[in-house]
Amino acid sequence: MDIAVSKSDREMRALIPDNVLEEYNIIFIPVPDIQEHHLTKLDFQTLPDIQLLNAEIREDFIKPCILKGEGDSPLILMDKLGNHDLFSMMLVHGDRFPIKGFGDLSFFEIETMFEIYQKFIEFWEQVPNRIEYSPRFSFNHDPYTVDRLGLQSIEQFHAHFYFFRVANLEQYTSTHSFVLRELLNNSDYKDYYDPGSFPLEKMLLDLNKNCLKVPHKLELIDESLFEKVVARRGLGLNMLYEGDVNYFRQPVFIEYLMEQQLKMERVLCEFTNSVLVNNQNKGGLVISIERAVWFIESLPWLSPSTKTLLIEFVSLLRSIPARVYRWLTQRSISKNIFAYRNWCYSFSIDIRNKNPSQFLLNFCPRVFSEIGGAGLFAMENYNAVVIDRKKDLFFEDTQIAIRRQWQQDFLSRVYADHE
């Protein structure tokens, strides 16, 4: 069952305070694409049979570089077409069966992913001109939305590792930066400012404060929407960590991530099951606002302010009858109309102050936005840095050669411990 904005999108926009409309700033960074024949097949262990990968994986998930896994469940570091900067790679789960979300990963696989992240940061520290780049790590969780493209959609679980060139921000400030109010006439604004993100962020914050045992080295940032915008942080629950990068591989951190994932999924699944009622006069299942309010009020760990925020947002949602749903999807106009199913979010880790022992973690709930954490993030003086992948522009051969060398150097560090 799909849920969409009720009445008009104007009501959804009205949820955004005027001071946020004027302060929330966005910059678009054009990034050339990679031609398929330029994809790197590196000189390391490769899969014996490419058919091991799930058949639904898109064409850019090809030419694997290195694998590590248990039995028939390899994790593969590889090149990709749809990149986010010149220096980038992807870690993809290569199981024969769909492994679509973070919740499907084993403890071992999560630890391996963060082991590679540790080596990624150590690799960045040894780059001579490292101050020019910000190392980024991100993955998306959206295993339940299978009827259309989304953050994860039909793709296999994958994570992104790349160096973002910070000079891009200065280069494109005068020509590619906007405040949110300037983009409201375009329905794509929900990609850059998801109206459902902040209410769910507050739900996630209350869950962490009242239900979860947050590892003591993680500092939750509890802030109002306007405080977040003025501080140039992005939407989503932000956390600070200061210490060794090896921390992310420790059981206390991994178990925390797994527990948070499980509890948010249970809550949102219960919410969906509670608020959809059968009404044949309206085309089957419809959302009951009264039951939605009852469900929100029944959660004892939610603060009064979070309950008010969630009720205000949910009151603008309605269900879509099957015939209307088919009509919309057949015309490919479901973008930014249908909410994603269940618990959908992006997770990313960024370095703070160019310091390899200071980290900013971001859990960003997604309700409408089609841009994942690798393509939408906060940095420097911007609440939203949007990677605009240019399909009509490609990296030059000299740049590709530099990219290949970078990938070889990074893989050498990773592969040395797994021969």
C-alpha cells in the first residue's frame, strides 16, 4: 500500500518555516560520468562467475575487483558508472539472493565494511594533498520499496567510498547555489529538503534517548530545525564521535546500529499496520488519520513535541487507490509523490575539521527524497550539497588514468590483509 501527499503539495510546503526557507542553502556540484569502457578491472582476485551477482543488479555493477565474505556471500569492492566524484569506489554485496538492506547483513559483513572504512581513512591520511579532499562513506537502506526506483530499490546492498573535492564548493558558489525558497516551484525540492525527514529524525532521537543504550562515545546532537539550518548541518539525526576510526568496527557500535535498525523498523511497521483500514468505497485500504493519531499518542517514549510534529505531518498523508496508483506509475509521475515503505534512511560518516579522529555521523530518514547519502550531504557552509551527475559529460582519459591509479593504491591497502 502506498501513501502520498493529500489535497495539494502546497500544504506540505507550508510545514517549512519561513526562516528555514530563507536560510536552508543548497549547492549543486556537476560531476562528469564514467563511460562503460573506462571501468577499471583491477589486478586483484575477481569473482569466478559474474552470474553470482543478483540478476536484478543494474549494468553499472560490473567488473568486480576484490571480495571477502563467508561462503557464497562475498563483499566486493568495485568500480562503478554512476559515480560521485573522480576518486570513488563501491562495496556491494554479491549474494545470489537479494541482500537489499542494512538489516540483512550479518555482524561479520558489517564489521568487514567498517574495516574497509578504517583503511579508507588511513589511506586518506597518507595522500599528500589530503586537505583538498573530504573522505566520504555512505550507504542507503530501502529494502521494501520494490515497485519503483528509490534509494536502494531493486539494487543489492552497497556502500560508497569516495573523496569529495572541497574546492568544488567555492567553484560553484556563484552559479549553482540557492536557498530553499528559490526551488519550491519545482516538485524536485523534496529531493533536497524531504518534508518527512525532520519529524522522523525527532522520532529517532527520542528512540535513542529513551529506548536505546547509546555507546558513551557517541554524542547526540539535539537541535531545533532552525538551529540545525543555521549551524549548516543537514537533515537527519547527527552524532559526533572523537577517537580512533577503529571504533566503528567494535561490537558495541555495530550492535547499537543493528538494534536501532530493528526497533525503528518494528515501530514503522506497526504504524502502517495500525492506520490502514479497509474501505471498499474508497478503493480498498485507506489511511485513518484518527488511528494514526492514536498510534502516535500511544508511544510512551515519544516526547510531546515530537508527537505534535508527527501528527502534523501525518495529517497531510493519504492512501492511493489501486487504480490511481496504476495511472500514476504508468505515466512515470510517481516521483516525490509516493512515500517510501517502512523505515528508509541514509547513513553517512564524514571527517570534521580535516581531522582523522573527529567524525560526524548522520542518520537521515527518507520519505520522499530520491537522493541517497552519497549524493546529498551537508558540508562546509551548505545544508545540502547535491551531486549532479552529468550524463552528457565524461571524465577525460587523463583523469581516468589518475582514477585507476587511485583505486589501485587503495585496493593495495585493503587487499594486503586478505591475501
